[in-house]
Amino acid sequence: MKIQHYVGKARFTVIAGALFFGSFTHAADKLVLQTTWYAQAEQGGYYQALAQGIYKKYGLDVEIKVGGPQVNNMALLLSKRADIIINYDLQVLKGIESKFPIKAIAAPFQFDPQGVLTHSDVKSLADLKGKTILVSTSGQASWWPWLREKYSLNPAQARPYTFNMQPFLAGKNVAQQAYATSEVFQAKKAAPSSNFFLFAEAGYPAYGGILVTRNDVIQTKPDVVRRFVQASMEGWKNYLADPKLGNAIIKKENPNMNDELLAFAGSQMKKLQLIDGGDAKTQGVGVMTDARWKATRDFMVNAKLLDAKTNWKSAYTTQFVSPVKK
């Protein structure tokens, strides 16, 4: 198993030998998992599965390639430089609109950790009227149309978010997008009275980081994909229970991570039930449902983010995380 990390021109690789699984008599099946960002708690389940030898137990040799601001993991997937990527359902649906041969295979994050940071005078999302709201480019094509429509906000309220918190901290009439597991940590240190509102709690339908692969991988290696999903979900369960081993790799791969930030991110995931809440509470970690995908599809179509003719049901398969039949 390998983890690759790129920092500038430096390249770090950790290699562990492949082991056999159960009665397997052949070498472990190799898979490349490409993340969206530098190593962090939001990928903890995968690092936990690596650290605890869960992938090995399932007969897998998994290489985790670290993402970052210059990494387009969808392009890496389509060019076959990655077998599975962490991505988002909105991007997958847009990919299907563009005829990409891809499918989502599991949703470890039942809710998107995305929300908004406000100052103490804002008591609910409805109080955002009249506020300047800092929105990233990706936010303009995802949660902002949903928020604007739901609360009748003025498009002119949006200003660019450059991932710098100083405008928010300096402006009492300013709100900004934030991840529950990261920016909230910084905000609470600099502005303890600030509030955070998770969009999912107000009905935002999107999943968080989901696992996505190509159709050819599913067609040629269905058992390998199944084992990867099972091992990864086991990793997530174990990470929530005790993240120490996964966090050790995360800190090695990303020097900006420390115990305090990782502990906060883990506590937020538990508090907001990002992994084990929603449908996962009764149907298992990683589950996806037709109802949730349809809700996201309907929102995107209504917001003119997706062509209504897009075959949205081809964007995912539940064969690896089948919902419990009622």
C-alpha cells in the first residue's frame, strides 16, 4: 500500500507490502484513491483503513494520492490515473450531463459539511437578508443558488470568498461560507460569539464527499470495488470510534494538521452526524438512496444548474451500499 504526497517538487511515498486476504492465493488487488484536498479529518476513514490494515484484510493494496488546489481529480479519474476519487454529487451529475462514464458508489458523508459563518446578531439563515455573503466560485454553482432561492436573498449580496477569513472577522455585516470541520475552528478562536449554520439542517439535499469511479472499473472489477467500499466504511466506523491511528498518518502527510484541529473536526463530524446520521443511521454507513439523489437533481434543475433531460439515475449505483428495503 502507498500514500503519495506532493509538496512543491518534493515527493514522499510510504510503501507497505501487499498481504493475502482469507483464502486468496493471488497478490492483493491494487487501487488508486485520489482525494480532493491535503490530508485532513474529512478523509479520516480512508487513512484509518490504511493504518489499521483494513484494506490489507480485504485483499487490497490501496494507494492514497493527496489532492490540493491544483488537482483536478475528475480529470485524473477519466484519464485512468486514479481508480476511485472523492468528489461531490453535484459534480457527478454535471459529469453525467457531459456524458462522462462515471458513477458514485458510496456516500460516507450523509450531509455536506458546508454552511455559513455569521456574527452573533444572526440567529437563523433567514437573518442573512441585507448581509454581505462571501461565496467561492464553486459555491456559486452549488449551495448559493439553493440558499438564495430558499431565503429570497438578493444576488447582489454575494461577494467573492478567497479563503481568507479576515474580511469576515473585520466586517460585522459580513457572513462567509465555511466547512463545519475547518473554518469554524478558526472562527471560534478569533470570534467566540460567531454562529455557524449547517445548510443540511435547513434542507440542503447534497451529500458530502462521495466515492466515484469509472463505469469500466465497475464492469471489470465489481468484487474489488465492493471490497474497497466495505473496507472504507469499516475504516470510517473505526475512525469515529478512535481516530488515533488514522490521525497519525494525516499529521505525517499534512504538517498543517495538529491534534487540536483534528479533535475539533472529529467532534464536529460526530455532533452533526455527518457520517452516521440520516439514512446511515438505519441503513449503514455509506448508503445512498434514490430519494436523496432525486432531491439534488430537482434542486439543480430548478436552479438551472443541470439540464432537465440529464439521465440522473445513471450517476450512481447502490449495488455496493444497497439501501434497506422497506
